[in-house]
Amino acid sequence: MSPATGQIAIREFQPGDEAAFRQLNEEWITRYFRIEAKDSEALNHPHSSIIEPGGRIFFATVDRECVGACALIPTGAFEYEVAKMAVTARCQGMGIGRRLLTAVVEAARSAGAHRLHLETNHVLTPAIRLYESVGFQHVPSMPSPYVRADVFMEMLL
């Protein structure tokens, strides 16, 4: 299955997607960092940590295979964190992350969100460029449960 020849689609989390969500995120986190407590909570329990509190998880698929993921986690009235953004290494650089992130931003906008925010790390330059290109702006540092977080961004909708 190649993104160049396969059908790319964006869809929401379905029963049975837990393993794909975990695998996609563990791939990038362990490549650059280590799994932290907050990661384990979200990746081991996406229903209770993301979906049940009112969040959503989106997947990019190629021929029905999950190749990317991104979560919207409510953090306040009309506010969401964009979190657990991942595209498998073999599909990076093909526009899949952009399509996924654009769909997530539109879903937040449709849900009435006024603000999106995220935290990342300076070594993830392609991700930061993607966030900037869709309208996220850098903001001063904020308290974070992640040791690796050193870049903070927001988008006002």
C-alpha cells in the first residue's frame, strides 16, 4: 500500500482502532523521546482519556490502513488541545499530515471551538512548519505534563 497509489481518507476513531492509535504514536515518540506518563494514559486508554471527556480521534487511512492519527482533547470551554499527531514514517512528506491536521481544525471549528493549542518539541521541525502553515502561532511556554515540550502554539478560530 503506497500513498502515491492508494486512496487517502480521513475518518474518526472506530472500535478496534486502539492498537493503531498506540502504534502510530509510539513510533514517533520512541524515535525521538521516551514514553511519558501522560502518553501512556492516552495511548493505553483512548476512550477514557480522550473520547469520554468529549474529545475526538481522527485517522488518515490509505486503502483503509491507518497511517496517521490526531486527537482533539477538550481543555476548557470552546478550547481543545491538538495532540497525538502522528504519521507513520513511510508516509511522511506526502501531504497526509496536512490533510489530517486540516480536517481536525475544521472539526474543531464546526464544534464551535474558539481556540486550539498544542505543545511539541523544537527537534520536530517538519511538524512545527506544518502547524505554522495552517495558522498556529507560537506562544510563551505553558505548564506541561510532558518533559519534552518546549514549543507551544495556538490557533484562534
